Amino acid sequence: MNVDAALHRIYLWIAGLAAAGTLGALIWRGGPDALSFAIGSAVAALNFHWIKGAADTLAAKFAERPDTRRPRLVATKFVLRYAVLGLAGYAIFKYLRVSLPGFLAGLLVVAAAIMAELAYEIATGFRGTPNGT
């Protein structure tokens, strides 16, 4: 399995699902829910990107490969991530008056993107093509 290609496709899935979900929410529920979904999707995508960076740093550390990022910075980002997300969530709900269901649905975009990539990998595996490349 080509992990880099799979991660690239996951990022594409995230962008596509976020755009489709935002458009769907705009048509179905209106502007406030579409904005909520878009914000939730952006927060989820940012969190996924941060977790991927932390995982890459940890993998490099355990594989004893040199990594240009400092482990202390990565650990600090890992700990502060949830505080930043919590404060952002508080500010979003206090000042933007977005809807909670739309925001929570947007947070699920990353999970849906990973499941879509899983389905893609299974489908290409059954066809016998190596990772769709």
C-alpha cells in the first residue's frame, strides 16, 4: 500500500466531502447551517493535519530517522491542540451563532473521508490494481 498516495486521497476526500456537505446544507437548511458545517469541516481537517504531523514526528523518532521538527514543539502542539479547539469552539458558538448539529456534522467529514478511502482501497484491491496507480 502506498501510504503517501492514500493520505493525498484522504485530503482530497476531505475537501470534496466538505464542499459537497456545505452545498447540501446550504440547499437543505440554509446559510447558518452551511456555515456551521463548513466551520466544523475546517476544524476537523486542521485537527487531522495536526495529528498526522505528530504521528510523522513520532514515527521518525522511533525509526531513528532525523526529523527537522523539534519533539518538544510537537508535544506542546499535541497538548495545546484541544485547548485551542475548545476555545475556537467557544468563540464560534458565542459570537457567530452557528448551529450545533451543522458543526458536529462537519466534524464527521474526516471520518467519512477515511471510510471513503478504505472503500477505495478495498475496491482497487479486488480489481487487482496496485492502489489505483
